[in-house]
Amino acid sequence: MTEAMRRALRHAAIVVFCLHVVIALFAWRSWGRFGRGNILVWMDFPASLAFLQLTGGKLLAASLLLGGLQWAAVGALLTYLLGRTVRR
């Protein structure tokens, strides 16, 4: 894997992680007490299965960390696949 590809994967993962944080915080602040937990669980599925039992701030923290890592991996994977397709 070239240095340019590693850099693209790293940047994609960071951007997608930050985008997830912004969207999760927006959902947390704009939805009511009942709905916001449901939104975070569905947004981060299947990673949310690891933190379904949490409530309140712990749910938000777990969603930001585990869900963010999940979406960062998805973003990096899609970037890798797109990069391999374009280079052929």
C-alpha cells in the first residue's frame, strides 16, 4: 500500500469519525429524552449492541466512541475500495 493510500485512508477515517460526532451530538441535543437514545442505537447498529444497557451520558459517550470508530472503519473501507477501483 502506498503512502498516498495510507494518507487517504487516515484522512477519511478522521473525517467520518468527526462527522459522526457532530451528527450524534446534534441528535442528542435535538431529540427528546425518549427518542435520542433510540436514534443513537439505530445510527450505530451493530456496534450499539455493545452498549444497549447504558443510559444518559454513558450512552452518548459510548456512541461517540464505539459508533465513531465503526463509522471511521466504514469510511476507510469505502475509501480503500474506491481508491483501488480508480487506480485500475
